Amino acid sequence: MKILARELGANIRAKRKDMGISQDDLALDCGVDRSYMGRIERGEVNITLKKLYSIAWALSCETAALLPPVAVIKSQD
């Protein structure tokens, strides 16, 4: 499931950059340390659903918009 964390993190980073939000600001909005947000974006940690919802809220999107397609995950298993 490392691919899931990596793809999710890449999607979070892409959305954040599209919105012009710094990693520091996103971390602050989500109540996490900037270094932890960096680890999320690099796919180094598995986050809770609660944290996923917090990130989606801060990015003004639905959680589904951040999740990678099932086909991408299954093709990497």
C-alpha cells in the first residue's frame, strides 16, 4: 500500500500548488507540523481519514478529489 500513500501525497501536493498555497500554510490550516505535511506529500506516512478530511477541507475540495483511482493502486500491487 505504499503506492497509495505516494499517489495520495502527490495529489495533495498538486492541489496545494494549483491553489498557490504554501506547504507551511496548509500545515497550519490542518494543525500539523510543516515537516509532517512534507512527509504526507512524499508518501512517507499513512494518514488517518480524519486527517484526509482536514486536508481536503483546507484545500476546498472533496476527499475523493485527492484519492488516486483504484486502477492505479491495483496495477501496482
